[in-house]
Amino acid sequence: MQKLKDSELRYRRLFETAQDGILILDARTGMIEDVNPYLIKMLGYSHEEFVKRKLWEVGAFKDIEASKDAFESLQEDKYIRYEDLPLKTHDGRLIQVEFVSNVYLVGSKKVIQCNIRDITAHKHAQDALLRSEALLREQSVRDHLTGLFNRRYLEETLERELLRAERKELPLGIIMLDVDDFKKFNDTRGHAAGDAILRGLGTMLIGHVRGEDIPSRYGGDEFVIVLPDTSREVSRERAERLCEHARHLHIQFEEDALEAITLSMGVASFPEDGATNEVILAAVDGALYQAKRQGRNQVVMAG
């Protein structure tokens, strides 16, 4: 008898001093029979607001549709775990908890013990880490000057898009463009003004491509746009429109409007001009070269 009393005393001390919230439920009715001080402090409800109520009758759990289902599952499985459960505190704050429940016998009576651990700080730290990783990933695939994708991302994505186009028997267009006489402009107005032109052109391209398109800075003043699910003729039309937008582009530098720019563009397409990165990029580069040779400020198709 003394051993039983000592055991009950030890359990009570652990229950009262535990650094996790603990609820004891009657496994037959779902009625809360006891709650430890840590859970009262965590959620802000009084002892009276917990005891002699069912789990889903306590304000913290009212918004959890799974509460009744969880109780029924416990009666069958004897164990349930939620790794990221939102609970609402008495003052309206939302906290994230880890919720673990077990069913066991106390004498001849079956009870459910629910251990509730506040993981809000851990979740916030985890979310911040994920945001940081996403930012680093975004920075690693972006050109810092123009905000467009960089060459490495373009080459990775073009390979993937070509495989998808081949598998689904879809067309794909690709435009390569550069700024006419950019070197001369850089030499006369300076590199800072040249950077202003590249930034303005990057903004213009972002504003005139579809969400699924992949605009990138290929290097220097050379840009490439991948156009998924776009036919050869539509790719040419879009290149012509971009040429026209560029002619009306007004770029400011040190409170002055820079002179208007023109673009030369080459256009290639899958499957007509190649099925691999190397072949289709060579084709579109050749078309851009022809546009330069033929007088600039124009679009030339590959092939």
C-alpha cells in the first residue's frame, strides 16, 4: 500500500512540475479529468474551464475539426500524434503545438493522457530558416543588375523545357537579343549609364513576358527569353513587339533621359531548329548575328 502511495505521489509531482502541458481524459466519455499547471499557463484557461468538459468544448480546441475524430481514433488505436497543431489561447493568440496522446489503464479504468508541447518558437525559427534558404536560392538564380534569371538558371531550365516539349509534343520558342551599339554607348556615356540601360531593359522584359516565360540575362548586353508552348510564328510576333517596346523605352540616368535604344533579335524554335541546348542556342545566336549584319533593329528567324 505504501509503495502505491509513493508511486502516486511521484506521478503527481511529475504531473505538477512537467514543462509540457498535460491533460487527463476519461477514455470512455472524453471528459477532461485533470490538467496540469503548465497547460493552464500556456493556454490561459482556468482549471475550471478545462475540468468536466470534453476536449472540443474547451476554447483552444473549438476550431480543430479533427478533435472528435481524434478522440474516436484514440479509442481504437490508443496513440495519436500531431506534429504541428494550431491552438488558440484564451487571449486569442495562435500557437503551434506538438500534440501526443496515449491510452492506458489506471486500475480498471481506461484514461487518455494528452501531452501538449509549445513549438511556436521552433516553428518560427524553422520558417525563418526556410525563408532564408528560399532567398539564397532566389539570389543564386537571379542576375543582380537586371533582376532577370541568370545564365546558369537559363541553361538548366531550357534543358528541362526542351525535354518537356519533346515528351508532350509541344512547340517552344526562344529569343536572343542584344542592345544595338551598346559598346559605343558604354564608351561615350560610361558604364554606370550602360548599367541603367540594362536595368531598364530588364524591367521592360519582365513587364512584357508571360508568367511561364523565362527571361534571362545571358551575358553582357545579351538576353535570352524561353517561351514554352509557343509556336515559331507566335515567337516571331512576340519578338517584333518587344523590339517596338524597346524603341519607346525612356530610361533616366542622373536626372537625364538617355537616348532611345534599339534591339536586334534572333528567334529559333523547337523542334524546327534543334532539340538540345547546344543546338538551339547556336541556332538563335546565328539568327541574332544575321540581324546585326543586316542592319540591326530587326528580328531574324533561324534556319
